[in-house]
Amino acid sequence: MPLLPGRVLAEKILDELRIEISSKQLKPILAAILVGQDPSSKTYIALKQKACQKIGVEFRLFKMRKNTTQKKLSAQIQNLNEDKTVHGILLQLPLPAQLNPNQAIQAIDPEKDADGFHPANLEKFLRGDPDAILSPVPAGIKILLESTGQNLAGKNALITSNSEIFSKPILKILADKNIGGSWKSCRDTDIFDATKNADIFVTACGKPQWIRGENIKKGAIIIDVGINKIAPRKIVGDVDIDSVKNRASLVSPVPGGVGPLTVAFLLKNVMQLSEI
């Protein structure tokens, strides 16, 4: 069973960005806010910083204490909104329990929203604005589907996630490719009835290896967005690769699938924002 080449595609995008940034003599600056000391968040921040250094994007990290208040977080975001040297703002999620992530995301200037999470940017994308900032995860899913080289028009796709809003840009991408799409919550009791009928299955539930061969359609394309740490040095996706390898036609691995692409498309957004 072939694996979708997320890491290879990401490296190609980063190389293209490095060349474009250099040739245009751009000086993009990404400001990242990290609240607390969550180990996974620190790892992701380090990966993003390393990618920035590789392609010529200046990375500025703003650390805040775990017990910070919503007011202090909003003030930090506003300072970055007003800083004319900063092109993109990244708020590393998840936030500590006392903070409202939606309120924080909405405080980010849409023209500096590197993650494309702001409702204004989502709305622009959904209405087909070609200049809209697309969130890196849907952008990564889009290029993985294109990398299959298959005509996917008329296929049936299912997205499972904990939040319906996560599915909206992905459903738009699918519709633009004439792929039928639907969403189900990870908590739905009849979810496996749907997964068994999906030609394309996107899972973002954060449940270690919960998708097995008996849960999918023969020949399905599976895109695994789940990232689950099951040991200090072991990360797995939502999909049990060994179990699905004789039924799925293609699977995105974890690590090395959607993850590297989200970093690459985040930096592509930063470059785009630097040209506004």
C-alpha cells in the first residue's frame, strides 16, 4: 500500500518559497505566541522556527505564562497587530483551559492571520475569493488529494473531526473538485457505518489508531490528520496503518503526511501576507 508523500511535497514547497523570497527580496516576519510549556506545542513551535530559518522568514517567539489571562493575551495580540514590521501572527494551540481560543483568534488582524483561522478569512475562502488565506491543514489535504494523480470527481468523501467548522474549508475544496462530501462528529455512535462507504476518508479526531481495516471501504484513500503521542518518542495517527494496509489504496502517514505540509503552507501564507 503506497503512502501519500507529504514530507516530499512539503520540502518541494519550502524550496520554492525560499527561491521566491530570495528573488523578490522579501523579508517576511512571523510572530508566534506560545502560552505555557505544553511539550507538543513546544515541539511544533521548534519545527516552524526551523522551517522559517531554512527559507528566509524571520521568526519571533513571544512566550507567555501558563496562568496568563485573556486580557493579557489580547493585549499581546493587539501589540503584534499594531507592529508594522510583523506580517503574520501565529497563536499556537491548544491554549490553557482558562483561555478562550475563539476569542483570541478573532483578536488577530485578518490581514496578519497566518493560520487562516479568523472567521473573516474563512468566509472569504468559502465564497471563492482567490486572495483568501487558506488554513494550512485544508491546503495540505488539497495537495495530497492532487498528488494521487487520480480523477476523483464523483467520489464520496467523509470528514470526521471534533468540530464541524474544521470541515467547512475541506468540503469547499472537495466540492470544487466535484467530490461529494459530508461531515460526522468523532462522537457519533454510527460513525463506522459512514466510514465503510467513503471513497475518501479524512480523520482528525485525535484517537490513537482507532481506524482499522474493517472500518473502511476497500480501495479507500485515507488522509490522517490525527497526531497522538502514545509514548515519549512515539507518535501515531488516528489510523492503524498495519490494519488498513490491505484495504486502503493510499494513506497519509503520521508522522510525515499532513504535518510537514501544514508547516509549509503556514509559511506560504506568511509570504503572501508580506506582499499585501
